[in-house]
Amino acid sequence: MYLGFLTVCLGNMPLLDKAKWASENGFKSLEIACWPQLNDRDYSSCDIDVETLTEEEAEETKKYLKDLGLSISSLAYYDNNLHPDPEKRVFINNHTKKCIDAAAMLGTSMVGTFIGRNPEKNLKENFDEFEEVFGDIVSYAESKGIKVIIENCPMEGWQKEGLPGTISFTPELWEEMFRRIPSMNFGLNLDPSHLLFQLIDYVKVVPAFKDRIFHVHAKDAEIFKDKLEWYGVFNRQFHKKGETGYWRFRMPGLGQVDWNKFIKALKDVGYDGVISIEHEDPLYEGSEEKVKEGLKLGYDHLKQFI
């Protein structure tokens, strides 16, 4: 195993500068953000413009990453591939395919995304649409030798208040995903933090889905028991600025994920890929210095288990 991080957290810093800092601080890979130059996601960046990427630019990027001792663990573009607006859905699906093209050019084997959700339809109808949309995307990825990975984030309230914004956030839903699209080029970017705050055992899922864990996100979370007992599992209903619900994201080692147990479970099933920090800790945001401090804390905690 080896440690990396998702480049979104360092904002608009040039990719080369992000890579230099990563190398200087012991990281071995980058999960490179590839959102479009213009997009409305609140957590995104465009470190490689896949819409315009040329073979020459790809070779140049590969060279300086290699010189710095870094690999690309995956390209990241997490958006709603089941968007209810047909034009927006086509754009998102096509951009996902552009990421697949770019991954092939850059010599990395994975592209990460969300399935998303159409809030105007029920769960079964969403899975029917998923089967059509991702049947095409995964088939395209297979033709390029690329794997498509899905992060298990609920994205609650993303499209509609009170409704999860994806259909891929629990083991039950993963079973349906893989039943409908059994391709071995389709798997998980497993993030234990999303399971922890849903009160799901994030260790037990590892052997159950050992053949589908292609990439791992390192993000922690902490649950506030007093708030959980007050708000319940559906969380705070009246949101006030500056106040959290019953949980929040943290850097690895500052929350309640047992990284020793989780990483041991991964080792036990033969996983030897990346552990990629996804920095969303609100206590280590607000400046480049704070973000880097958070990444270093996460690195130092995880390193002892790798």
C-alpha cells in the first residue's frame, strides 16, 4: 500500500506545485481532480483539463510526476451522472468519458465518479436508468482498459432536501449495482467515513466486497452521541450557520475510524493499492497552510499502518 491525496483540497494551486509538495512530504501518488473548468460543484477543481488534453501535455505530466516519484492513483470527477436535466446529464456523462480518455493517455487505470440520482424518480427507476447510463460508461471504459470506481458517499440533500443524492452509499445498494453491471472494470472507491456516520460496520464490508475495492479514500468522521440522541439518524432539520449535525468529517486519526483495523482488513484480502486522503475536515480549512497541516496530520497517522 501507499499514501496519496485528492488534489481538490489545495484549490487552484498549479498541479506541478501540488505534486512537488506531495513528493517533499512523503506521498507516493495523487488522485487528480478533473472537473470541467466551469462547474457548480462546491468541492471541485480542474487540475487537468480533460476536454483539451493532448498527448504531448499528457507525456509532460507523466514525466514530471515520475521525476518526483509520484503515480496517479485515479482521475476524479464526482458529479451526478443521472441528472434529471437531459442536457446536463449528457454533458456529465460525456465529461466522464473524457476523463476515461485522459486516464488512458496519462497511464492511470482508474476514473472515479458518482452514480448520482434523479430526484424525480423512485429508487427502482433510478437503478433502471443507472443500468443504461453506466452500462454505456463502463463498456466505454473497458474498451480503453480503464476501471470506473464509485465513491460510497450519500450526498444527502444534493439534489433534493432530505433525499440522498446518490444510489450507491450502502452495501445493500452495492449489491444491486454489481448485480446489474457485473463487469470487473466497475468497482468501489471505498471511504469508511461515509459508513461510520451511517452506523454501518466499515470493517465487515471489506471481505464482503474484496473483489470490488479498487481504490480507498482516507477520510475520518466523528459522531456526537448527544446530538445523535437529539436529532436522530435523519440529522438536524433546521440548519443554523456554524452548527453541525450529529457528525462531521475529520482528518484520519482525529475521528472515530479505527484505521489499524480497517487497513488490516484491507491487507487481509490482498488489497495493496492507494490509501488516498480526501481532505474535508472543517477544522483544517481556510488557508493553504491549514490544509497542508491537515494533510500532514493524516499522513503521519496513516503511515504507521501501511
